[in-house]
Amino acid sequence: MKHHLILVVDDDVLSQGLVCGIIAAAKPNSRSIVAANGQEALEICREQEVDCVLVDYEMPDMDGLTLVRLLREQYPFLPIILCTGAGDELLAAETLKSGATDYFPKNRMSPVALRRAINNAIDINVRMKTIHDQQVDIEAFGFALAHDFKQPVRQIITFSDMIAQETKRLKGERLPQMLKFMSDAARRLDSLVDVMVQYTLLQQTPELKLCVFSAILKETIASLQDYITARNAKVNFTGDALVLVNASFLSQVLQNLIINGIKYNKSEQPVIDVSVTQNGEIVVVNITDNGIGIEKQYLEHVFKPLTRLHNRSEYEGSGLGLTLARKAVVAMRGDIRCESTPGVGSTFSLRLKTASAQDAAA
């Protein structure tokens, strides 16, 4: 359980002590700090990561509503609860308009009621931030995908016109080549549509279960065996652990990283080393290749939609593989990072959750 940091903004010392005491009873694992006025509250929020703010309505210099508006402007997803001794419906409406998450009359303050109000405020703002991040993500993805759609569409239109002209001249020597260009462009469009469907599905919350990592990896390697053999590649594996994942999502992530390690590789024998270590409830999976590597300045961009570091003529691909891999890992409450040295290879590190001993026993 996270230890929340709760900021109490109130100019009355007795009221500060009362509210902090109720917070201590309501949420024993949390910590409260106080600010005597709005300016002090703003400074604290700049210096510390506050999880929830309880703001008194009646304060000198800067009243509660003004502080709420300023906080909301600077921290769009900060849980804010306005507290007052006056249970006024008009004030409650004004409170919500100003950007507060909730309104709480002091005369109704009890540990149970306050705990519920704080938890609800935090939960609401977490959901709002998640929705906002997804919208931004989808907008960026849609813009990038629309841009990538245009090239094959233009090619299909161009070669359709050329075929029509060639047919009119009753020649047709170039028809096979033109039809191949059209077919290639159509296949790229088909691939982009498949990726778009996967991306959309990854907006949903997957069901997570305890799985043996090695079992998922072995199935993934088996599904790629023809490709591995054709490229004279080798996949090594050390370590094992129970991981709390969606087996299909994890398999897709591993498949993507193994294929990339083999595809972006000029070695006579591409080698992929998969190692698993466990530290408490975190399992770290490192997928290391001996491929061409990634320049340092591009590392922060590799997980962005439709990012391509190489020409399509040199390395075929949609430019969405790592984006989908990251979304899948995040959907499983994990994390993925990349370290790379050009000409030496890359390491993709997955941080996945496992179950506690109690969960495993259950």
C-alpha cells in the first residue's frame, strides 16, 4: 500500500492539528504536512510530490477557491478537496467549477468519511490522468499512422494510372512490374491495418495471471524457429521466475524483441541472450543481441509510434513494433528500457511483477 503524502492548507493552528489527527486515524500509512496559507501551499507542491491537498475555504490573503484554481492550473491531476465549516450547496457547486475534486464540510469530518473522500479523490484523478495520457497517445499514433498510410496509397494511385495508360497503348511490357509495386504497397497497408488493430486492443486492460516465464519463452522460440533457422541465429536462455502477466501479451513482446535482434543484425550468426533475475517482487528480463545497435540520441525515441531509424529498403517493418511492445508491457504493470552500443548490440530490459509469497501460496 502506497504511503500517501497529504497537504493540509489551513491558517488556524487548532484546525490544522484536528485535521492532521483525523488523517492519522483515517490513513495510518500516510503522512500529513501543513501550510498556513496559499502561497506556502504552492511552494510545498513545487518542492514535493503531494498525493492529495485538503484546502480550507476561509483563509486570509488567498481564499480556498483561489488556491484551488491556481493548483489546478499548475497540477491538472492533483487531487484537491476543499474543506469548510459552511455546508452550502452554492459553494459546493462553485468549488467543483474552480477545479476541486471534491467538497467536504468540516462538521462531517470523521476518519471513515475522510478516508473515503481522500481515496475517491486520488482514484478519480488517477483515472483522469490515464484517460488524458491515452488520448494524447492515440492522437499521436493516429497522426503518425495517417502519415504512413499516405505513401502506399499514393503508390497504388500512381501505378493504377500508369497501368490504365499502358493498357490504352496496348503494350503492357511494364504491367508485371507495376502490378508488383501495387501489390507491395497494398501489403504495407494491410500490415499497417493489422498493427492499428493491435494498438487499439492494447488500450484494454488485460487479464494477468501467474505464469512460468520459461514456458512462454519456449513457446515463442518454437513459433519463430523457421525464421531463427533461416537466419542462422541462436537464442540462449538463463534463469527463470514466476511472472504476473498476460501470456499472449508477453509472447508478442518477446517475439518482437527476438525478431528485431535478428533482423537488425549484420553478424554471421545473430545471437540473442535472454536472462531472468528476480529481486523481491520484481523480475528483470534482459534480451541482449549482437546487432547493429542504436545511436544514443535515438534511444529515447525508439518506443514512439512509427519511429524508423533505417530506410524501409534496408530493413522492412512498420515502425510500430517497439511501440506495441511498450504498450503491452505497461498494460501488464511493467516497464521496458533500452541500452545500446552502435556496432555492438542492444539490451532491452523488462521489469515485470511477480506475486508475493502469500499470493503464490494462494
